Amino acid sequence: MDLLKDGDETAFTEIYNQYWERLYFMAHKRLQSAQDAEEIVQQVFLTLWHKRASLSIQSLPFYLSAMVRYAVYRHFANEQRASERTGTLQAVAPDMAPAFDIDNRQLIDILNKFADGLPAKHRIVFLQHKLLDRPLDEVASELGVSLRTAEGYVTHVMQLMRKRRESLAMALLIFLLK
């Protein structure tokens, strides 16, 4: 663990090789999906690597197992929320669902065009956090920036959007009038 904290990639590789199969089996047993299980285990190891310097782990096997277990719980919760949103949309306006999807795609296209003009890290934080609804701390961790910096990126993008709101409002108005 000391070598891992110091950023030793060989130590990380050894941990990965030693625990990957067990963690995958554990996730697959609960999820019954090879792809989802693999994604969760990869995310666990990515988190372990990103947080290696700040972790204080008493028992690595128990810690990794807990990370997988909670990731599986989050996966089920996210699926439940997505299912509820889909069910609500279909219950409210079953005939409008295809039109709603098309309208959403057009709105997302407008926001993507806006995001194309942003600096790379600003764009990634904006798209991941605001459009894909990912926690800001996860996005910051993946980019290798502090949470405070990521918050600054979001604030900057929102200020730009406010400045450009008139042109965005016109685009949205045209979008809604279609």
C-alpha cells in the first residue's frame, strides 16, 4: 500500500492482477451482466488509483469489496431512476415520447455546439456534470483537477451561457416553434 500511495504503477498492477477476477465475479454475481460488471470493476480500480495518496486502508480486500458492493448499489439505483423517468414520460404522454426524444436531441445539439467553443477541460466538465448528470467530484477526479477547479470551470461556463443567453434564447425559440 505504501508503494501504491507513492504512485508505483507496478504495485498498482500487482493489486489489479491479484483482485480483478474476484471483484469481477462479485459484481457479475449481483448484476448478471458481464459488461456492467467489468465497467464497475474498472471504475473501482480507476478510483483506487486516483485516490491512492489520500487513502488509509486497513484491509485492501475488504476495502475493494466494499467499493464494488457500493458501486453495484449505485448502478441499481441509477437504473431504477432511469426506469422511473421513462415510465413517467410514457405515462404522461405516450404518443409524444418519440417527438420528445427528437426535441431533446435537438436541444442537446444546440448545447453541444455551444460547448464546442469552450476550452477542453471546461467543455468536459460542463458536458459530464451538467448534461450527463455525473457528480462533479468524479469528473474532477478523472480530469486530475481539484473539485474547486472543476467548480470554477462550471461557474465560468454558466457565466458564458448567461452572456450568450440572448442568442441561446433565440435558438431555443426557433427550436420550440418547429
